[in-house]
Amino acid sequence: MSEDKPAEPAGEAKPAAAPRGLSKRKKIALAVLGALLLGGGSAFARWGVPRIVAGREAKGAGAALHRCLFGNPPAPGENAARRLRRILLSAAGLPGEARPRPEGDAWPGRCAPHARKLADALQRAGSAKIAPPDDLMQKVLAKARDTTSPTEFPLDALWAMAEGDGPEDVPKPPTPASPLDLDAPNFAERIAFADHSSDFVPGRGLRLIFRGDHAGPMLACALPEGLADASCAPIDPRARARAPRPLLWPAADDGGPSLVTDRSSARSTFYRTDTGQAFGAEYRVAGGYAAEGGLVGLVEVEVGTKGEEKALWLARYQDDKALGRTKIEPKPRARWANVSVLGDRLVWMEPRGRRPHLFVRHLGAQLGPIEDAGELPHDAVKLSACKTREGIALLARDGSSVWITFRSERGGSPLRRVDEPARPAGAEMLDASFTCEDSTAAATVVLRSRASDKASYEVRRIRCSKEGCEIGRVALDDLNEGRDPLVREEPLPRDVPVLGASIGDAMLVVWRTAAAGVRARLARPDEIGNAPDLVIYDEQSQDVNGAGRLHAMRLYARPGAALLLLHAVSGIKAIRIGADGSFRALRAKGG
């Protein structure tokens, strides 16, 4: 008989039995997982956290470096090399310690501490491959000087590090320049720069004649007062055939028809550019002029059977209708080769006592009286003219001395002599212009002198009114003293690298550099030394196989503005420079 087991207490649950065969493996797995978690946490604390911190530091240092190197965040379509280039073009014109340097407090040298912080943070974050090199600032300057050179530093990575406007305590670079470049429109297509010509007597607006290039048409172009726009039209085929190398001659008022002669001829016949009508085919011509309403006046020379000079006649036309001929009496007591027609004035020199005097006579429906403007040193002076609001200003030049007189319907002022300061020995005059404003006239010259193998350039201006004259002079060496050598003038292979003009009371000086663009200064003579550079055109920017490179430059000043013509490989750029320093490229209508 078996013995019964004691009864279990009421309400007490019986313990569950442990699964057989899994208990040991589970314990081992849990132990291993715990060990891994403990080790991973230790590794994360040792490696992961510092890298996250370094990444944050790199982001801050990158934003600071971007603000220091590039300034504002990238604009749509802009690239880093173009931004650096334009900052350099601006910074190169700064004086003294502010000019670009790879070290110190100037741009980009002052950015070096931010670059070192970024490099250190990127190395600690495990991204050493995109860390900036130790000589980043040297490489930045090299890239800015030549954007086509290989990029030997992570430029695109630095460009992408912008964070808004960046830390406010980091100074930005100099404001980037905004030069025109190869992308600027050509003034007109298929025109040649060589042999182009402008007004014989400058007026309020500007006229230009271009020969065709690559089978392009000859064009007659006009810019109204202010030079804000331009229009061109093909020259009439009859004028093209008779003047294959057209020259704007003689003078025309702003509302009159343009007249051309052939550059290689004796200038005895000229033609209207719009109709091809010929003038002076039957007689020798001393000159002429055109006025509003299709009026054309001709000063014809009557020659005897033995070649003697017998008389001068004024023939007048309106469009294709002859209005009559008037004999000019008394005739000038001068060789008629020395008689000129400047605008609507007959101008000549004849002796009075021991010296020649300058005489002026208005040509119109009625011949004006003969006016004695005053004494000149001899009759070999060079005469030129420009149009004021009320009439005309006449200039006689003899070396560094000029004589100026203002003429109007009410008479004129006596010749006023003005002498430039002594010119350097051996100085040569490269360019000269004579332009008028409302009641003033300015004679501007560009001089080049040489010492050893170095050429020096100077722009001089004599500006006169009826009340008096002032002399201004600007030496390029003085303008660029203490500035980066990049901004110094660089001679063009076959052309003048420095140009000068007068706009109001300011002088405009334009020069071409080897690697810092075509630059300019515009200010009064006593202020131009401290005026900022205007970076007008950059030959290197957007350059494709040298298409932006320049061959030649010309500068034409008119009241309130000037037109700079640049002959690039890709075509002719026409840039309007306003009296306020603004500039833009013009595209001619009909061109």
C-alpha cells in the first residue's frame, strides 16, 4: 500500500518548468550582446562623437572661409573661378597694403586662418581629401589671375560651403568688378575696325563709318546726343563703288546727311551715304558741309587754263536740287591749299604785318562777314574744330602750344594762347582729340616718353571757355603707384594702349593691362589720383580660344558720355561710358 503525498497549499501556483536545451545558449548570447554593446558605446564615445563635433566645426569654418574668399552666396549660374577673377580685378586697383596678397591683412591673405581651421576640422572628421592645402591663398591668386589654368585645390567644394551670408564678424572681400567680356554683344556684324572713321568736326552726337569685313556691307552709323543708342545703315552702292575706303568728310551737322570721300583720293569729290549723290565731280573742292533738311554746301575752286587759282565759289544744294552758286569775295589772300572748311566756317590764314592771322567766315544762305580771330606764330599750325551749343570752337596747334577761339552768330572771342608744361625730352604724341561741350572746348593729347627700356604715358588736357583755360595732366605711373603690377598698362602689338578724353569737367583715362582688363579712371584732374578704377572689359573672362583678346582701341568723347571701341578677335565692342562712371555695351539697330 502506497503512502499518499501531502496536499499543496490552496491558492499557491506551481512554478513553471524551464525549457530544456535553450537555457545555456541564451545565456551565452545575452552575454556576448552585452559585451558588444559595451564595446560599441566605448568606440562611439572615442571615435564617433569627435567626428560629429569636427564636422560641425568644419561647417562653421567653411562658411567663414567662403564669406572671406567669395563674399556673398553663389548667384544662379555663377561659378567660383569667375567670382574670384572679378574680386581680383577690383582688389588689384586698391593702393598700398590693401592690394591682393597671399598673407597679411589684405584679401585673400586674411582668409588663411579660416582655411587652417577648416583643414584641421576636415582631417579630424575623416575628410582629409577635400581639406584645403597649406598654400591655398597662393593658389587662389594664381587661379584668379588665369581662370583657364588647372585648379590645384578643392575649389568647387569651397564654393559649396556657403551658409547664408556667413558669419557677420568675418570681413567680405572687395566688391567684385562687373566688367564686360566676350559675352557682350558686338556693335555690328561683319564690319572691319581698320580704316573706320568718325566725324570730321565733332558735334553733339557721333557718326562712324565702317568698311565691311568678310563680305559684310559698308555701314554708316549714328549715335544721337548722349550716345545712349546707335543705328546703322548700309552705304549706298554708288558711294561704296566710288569710295572703297570711305572716310567721313566733310563735316555734317547732327541733323544733316553723312558725307564720305575715298581715303586714298585727293578729297575733291564726296558722296551722300544714303543716296550716293556725288558732289564736287566737276570742280576742285576745298571742302564742304551738310546741314539739316538735306542741305549741302560746297566750296569749289576755280582754276585757270594755266593752273592758276582764280576764285572760290560756294555752291549750295538741297537733296538733288542745285540752289545756286555764290562767288566768295573778297577772296582769301592765301594759297588755297591752306584754306579749310571746318563745319560751316571758311577758315584760312593770311599775313598781317610780320605774322599770319586766322580769319573766319560763316557760310550760309548769305555769306557772313570776314572775322579776324587774331595772330598766330606761323601758317604751318594744324587747325581743327568742334561744335558748341551756340556755334563752333576753332583750335590751332603748334607742338605743346594751342590757340583757341569761340565763334557764333554774334561774333567770336579773340584767339587765346595756352602753353602746356614742358614735355619730357623725346616725348611723342600718340593721340589727340578736340571736343566741345555746351560752352567749353577741350584739347586732349596722349604722350609717350621713354627712359631706358621703359615707356611712360601721360594724358594732358587743355579745357577752355570764353573766360579762361585750365590745364590738367595725368601720368599713368602716378595713377598706378603702390598698386598691384597687374594694373599697369601693357602695350598692344600695333596700337596705343592708353587713351584720353574730356567729359564735362572730368578727364577720362583708359588703358589696357596684360592680365587685369581694360581699366579707366574718370574724375577731375585734381581728384583722379584717388578715384576708383573702372574695370571696363576683361579679355580673359569667358575667353574661348583667344576670341576675347584685343587688337586695338579707340575713344570718342561727346557731351555727357564717351564711346570706347574695342577690336576683339570676335568682333567690335562699342562701350558707352557715362559721365557718372556707368558703362554698358551698345548693339546698333540695323547692324
